[in-house]
Amino acid sequence: MPVTPAPRHLPKGSNGARYRTEPAKMDYATVRRAYRRHAPYYDAVFGAFLGRGRRVAIDTINRLSQRRILEVGVGTGVSLPRYRRDLQIVGIDISPEMLAKARRRVEEHGLANVEAIHEMDAENITFADSSFDVVAAMYVASVVPNPPKLLSEMIRVCKPGGDLIVVNHFMAEGGIRAAVERRLAPLSDILGWRPDFGLAAFVDGHKAHVIEHRHTDPFGMFTLVHFRCVK
């Protein structure tokens, strides 16, 4: 797959080197266990904490003219009511407990624009190539076992010239926060995500052009990356 060089503002280490490409390991059994634990209180705790990044991502999508959206890692569906009602939304997630809450939310809010909610592996998306105008993944990249495969699948199912929207925690460039994130890496199984996951390792080698990259609240801990699919 050809490489489109990333902009110079993508994070690098203090000595100019990219972050290590082998962050803490994850597997789907770990992810399922984590979200089985989180499902009962996810909206009350994580929904509020991560809400700002979701709002920024969906506001970005709502400003686009594209119509058919895939949300990878839709979880409990907390984001679904925020989409424009003229958009067709498909959501996928690997956690049946989270998806049960998403389906209830669709019914309770009367979200007729939500086309389908599927249990599906984000690294092996079963939709055909170029099926969606926009593919979004909010707080997913540091959870899946193979993040570059996630991005490859997002690119594959996105139409040429379409948009990819990613919101995630990426490891800090340096300083105290980066040191803390490295210390937390061995706890990935308990946390259900990788604290030491870097943006450069996620982006490198993919045929997508970064057109926007900015930090979001709380405390600038998360990053929104807007890609243009140029396959």
C-alpha cells in the first residue's frame, strides 16, 4: 500500500525519533472482558469524561456533505443521537453488552437514521470495499490488538476521497506525562487500553492524508485526526 507522507507536525520524540512501534499488547479476550466490566456504568463515567472528544468528532462529521457513516467501536451508542438525522449511520463493536445498550438507545431516541448495529471485529470489517463516505473511530485505536490493521480496514471500506475521523489518546511527546504513560503500560490488561500508544506508529505506511490534527479536552489528553482517503 503506497505511503502518503504525514505532515511534519505529527508527534516525534524529543530526539526526533518516532515513538516505539511496539506498545503494550492487547487481545480481544482482554478487550471483551474490559468492556463487559465497563458496560453497566460506561455512560455515567466514560461517557461524560470522553464526551468532549466525541462532540468534536461528530460536529466535524456533521459539517461534511457525505451521507453514509460507519462508526467503528460504537459501544453503547452514546454518540448516535448527535449525528444529523439525514445521515445514514452504521455502528459496529465487539462487545455484545455494549451493543445491547446501543440498540436500546436507538429505540428510545427513535433514531430511524441508524441503519444497523452489528457485532463485528474492527480489524476484520465484513463490509465491501468503498462502502462508506465517512468512517469514524472514537477511542478505539489504543484498544484493538493491531491498530495499523484497524486503520487499513477503515481505509478499505471508505470511498476514495472520503473522510476518516479518529479520536484517541496518543502517547505524549515527552515529559512527565510520557513517563507516566510508560509506567502505566503494564496495566493495559486492567485498563482495557494502551497508555503508551503513539500516533506516528498508527499513521505510518497508510494511504491516507492527514488534513487536521488537534488536541481535545479534557486537558488536551486526546487527539482528533481527520484523514482524507486518497486510494
